[in-house]
Amino acid sequence: MKIKGLLILLLVLALLLPLSSLFHTASVPSAESIGIGQNVIVVAKEDNVFARVSITVQPLVNGSGVIEYGGPFHPGVITFQNGTSITVTTPRTFLITLPNTGLVVLGGTYASGLGYDVSPSNPLSLQVLSDQNATLLLGGPIPGIQVYEFTLTGDIQFSAQALGVVL
């Protein structure tokens, strides 16, 4: 009888072990910068990750502490993955939801490239690349990974932060 109970307990544990990866926590990345010219915020995540990213953009105006010599002031523009561009003339915050589109993969997914590094211990990557051309970053699809790029141009101060990560 004791052996039967022990076998049932082992069977239940074996069935629940794969679900333990669902409750694993992840670090919440963030970045902040003052950009003159072009910057790209690259967010990469595993397919099974649901996250929200907040991007705050503020045009550089008098009192910003940044003086640009030899040229006119350029207003800030944010361009999203789908090609939509928004000119930012006052401080704005954009909240972007990145849905999960896949199932949990046992063993995890590893991928790294220009602007991202995703692994089972780091399921969400957020990096800022300065003076990068977004069209150079776009590559082919990566199995198990989604890469989002947000291009910021002009004279701006910006910050990006992942608000929460659910695996």
C-alpha cells in the first residue's frame, strides 16, 4: 500500500514538473537615453511571454540640459513596427502590449543578434541602439522569438521599460 501511494505521488510530481516553468519569474529590463539623431529600441521575447512595454518620449526643449550646435532643432518622431509614425511635440507615453503567441517550450529558446539576447533565463530583452538604421536590423523570422523595433528620430529624451512579464 505504501509503495502504491509513493508511485502515485511520483506520478503526480512528474506530471506537474513541466508546469513549474509557467511560474518562473523574469527580470524586468529598462533603458533611458537622450538621443539626437536616430535610435532604435529593440524588444525581443520568447513566443510564450506576455509583456507590456512603456516608451516615454519627450522632445528636448529649453532647460533640457542639451545644447545642439550647428543645426536646427528636430522634433521627435516615433515609428512603430507596422510603419505608423507619430510626431511628438509634448511628453508622451506609449504603452505597448506584446501578446504571447506560443506555448511553453521545455528547454527554452536561445537567440541573440544586434539589439537582443533571449534565453530561458532572460525571456525578454530590451536594448537601445544609437545611430542605427532600423531597416538594417530587420531580418528573417526567428523560430520561437518575436522581435519588435521602435525607431526614434529627432532631438528627444526617452525611456523604455518592461512593465511586467508573464511566462
